[in-house]
Amino acid sequence: MRDENINVKIYNLNKKEIHIKKIDQLIKEMIASQIPINFDIEALKAQAIMAMTLLVRKMKIFGGVGCKEYERADICKGEKWMDEDELKKKWGDDFERNWKKVDRAFKETEGKIITINNKPIDPRYHLTCGGATENSENVDGSKILYLRRMLCDYCKNSPYYSNYVELSLEEIEKRLDIKTEKASPTKGPNIEGIIEEIIRDEQGRIRSMKIGGKKLKGAEVMKLLGLNSTRFGWKPIAFRIETKGEGHGLGLCQYGANEMAKEGKTAEEILKYYFTGVEIKTVEKPSVDSPMKGKVIVLDAGHGGDNTEDVVGVNGTREKDINLSITLKLADFLRKAGAKVYLTRETDVYVPLSQRADISNNIKPNFFLSIHQNSFGNPNISGSEIYYYRGDKEGEILANHILEQFSSMIGITSKGVKVAGFYLLREVRSSTLQVEVGFITNPEEEKKLKNEKYQTLVAREICNAFIKYYSYE
Ligand SMILES: [Zn+2]
Ligand SMILES: [Zn+2]
């Protein structure tokens, strides 16, 4: 299954240029830079699986959305790693030995990714959790089911388990952009555990106070500390701030992973411990002959059977028949391209909408496509429009590809990609589009839509849009 030809397009935000790297090489560089090299091989393997998961999640060839800043690239500089030359410099004489270890971690996990509902997860990790990992909503604000709080005392021997910084008040004021009150000889705050129970007379002289749990008279403090007066105040000017752990605490704790590995746990066991409810799967790498290999698509021919909610053309053409015909042809094209295709109906029957959603939600496809024809009072209106559900970025991108193919290859007018809240867009839990191929109420378009050759063209171009979606250009 080894495919040396998968290239990753990397966009360098600083240099504003793209460079290309083989996926195998990139994964090895990522392992080498993202986890201490002296860690156990199973911890390195867990890191390797996370690196592959991230790439599958991002790369267009696997259906990812690519780099946010530059849409023609797979990943951008946000994902940090050192390249082989930099690693050679860093490791010196140890390079050969270290690189061998990295290569082993890569080979023993090749193609494996972490999934939930058949989709690659966002593989978060940090150096040391300090006792427990964190729920995602406490860090990012959104609740992610596989990023749950896990107790972890595996990392208790990590040098990062607990730490502290000492900061002057001045520094704290600067960094937090705040101003604290000035010190005053007649005021001074309670500082729990240090200075408490302060009693002053009317002139502001200290009668008594508790310092570090010990009750002292003002005069005693004055004498012991060598102060000039019992009229004194205070203000902390430095803080020692103690921390536990290193990093955001989401997902895998690397020091913990290393300890688990030393105790004999495998990479997969480690990943399943830190990511709740996930499965480890092997991805199918796309090939040139079957660009849709590994993709699962559910096609839905709108309406059907006794249902009369479909639209009817001036010459009596029924929408449901055109929908079914285009859908069957599209299924053929997609299967030839290597996709696994399921249909909500294959004949002229009516399937309730809730059942169509259930079918898809059981299959959990990459895309759900509902095929329809449009209608309008004015018979002059023609063209294609596509609906997607608000926030469905993948759906929006595919929809734009379809309209581009329609217009450049068949000359169909684009009426645009639009947001809608239709039942299936809402209830199907995959990326979902409703494609309104043409206006059956426009006599010219009605005639075309009835034509088998035209239907084939439409199906072919939807398939081509899919292929485009899963490739670069
Ligand atoms: Zn930990
Ligand atoms: Zn319809």
C-alpha cells in the first residue's frame, strides 16, 4: 500500500511561498521535532500516528480543507517542525541513530490515524499535564467529545511536572496592563497566609497583626524588623508563581505517554487512553486511477413514488424522474472513480425524509448529496443553485466546485451557492448539499433536463467536481 507519490503542499507564511515535501519525510520530521527523541519507541509511534492524523485532517487529497491562510496549500507554517538539515545540525553525531529510531516509529505505524465516527480527530498534545489533562471547553471554549479530562499521574517524574516563575510587581503590571495601588504607611492589605488580622489605632499606628500565623504587637514588629515607626504599610513587590504541568493540557500528555510505554503499553493503547472513544484506523491512500477511493458518498434522488411535492414542467416532466435518472448516472461515475456509493432510493418510490436522514447517519458518509430540480413562476428563469447548511465549510467548497464545472463545461448559468435550513441539511450529520440542477419551469431547460445525454453531462461534472475537491487544482 506504500505510495511514495503523495506530496504535501506546505505554505510558508513568512516567505509567502509554497514548497512540496513527500508525506513520509514530513511525518518523520514531525516526529523528530515534536517529541523528545530519547522517549520510548511506543511514545514515538503514538506521536507518529498523531502526525499522520493531522495531515489526513488537513490535506485536500484526503478531503481536508487545507491551509486556512492559503487555500491552495495543505498546511501552513502553524504546524511547526524542523527539516532534516536542521535536525542534522541539532543532533550532530547522533543524527544517524536518532533518524533510524524515527524511521522505525514511522514504518511501524504507517497509514494509521486516530478517528472518531470515521473522521480524523484533531490530535492535540502537550509536554506534561501535571496530574490531569483538560476538557476542551476550558481551553478552546468548544466541547470536543474526545478531548476529555483524564487523570494522569504517569507524568509525575517529568521535569515539567511542577515549576515556578518569579515576577516583580512591575513586570506583572506591565504584562497584565494593570496599575496597583501605591504603598502607604497607614494602609496595607490582608495577605492571606502572610499578613492578617491587622489592628491599627486612629492615627494609623499598628497595634497588632498576625504575620505568618504568629500574633505580634506593632512595637514588636517595629523593633524586630528595624522600622522607624509603628505607622507602616506594605505592598508585595514580587511573586513566586507555582505551576503544574507544561502546555494547554489537551489530549495526549507526552511525558505520560513515555511512562505508559515504559510500563509496556502500546502506541494504540496510549492514544486510546488520552483520546476518549477513538478508534485507530488505516487510511486508504488515493490513487490516480481511483481518485475517489476510500470516499463514501450517499446520493439522494429527491421525491419519488406517490409523493406529489415535486415540481412539474410545462410539458409534464416530473422532477422526481429527472432526479432519479441523474442520481443513478452520478452513482455510476462516482463508483468508477473508486467511491463507495449508497442511494436513498433506486426506483420510483417515496422514502420519507426522516428515513433518508437515518440511512445517511448510519453510513456516516463523507458527503450526502440530494438531487433536485427547481421551479419558479417566471418561465424565463434558469440555472443551477446549490444549498448547504450554515457553517459547513466542506459543503460550501464542493458546491462551488460543482457550479464551476456546470458553468465551464456545460454552460449552465450559476445562480449561486446559498445557505438554507432544509430538513435534510439540518438532520444529516455529514456535509450535505441540495443541488438544484435546473428550472423545470423553464421550457428550454425542461427539454434539456429530459435529455439522457444532458443528464449524463450533469452527472459527469458533479463527479468531476468531487475529484477536484479531493485534489489540488
Ligand atoms: Zn500527564
Ligand atoms: Zn425537489
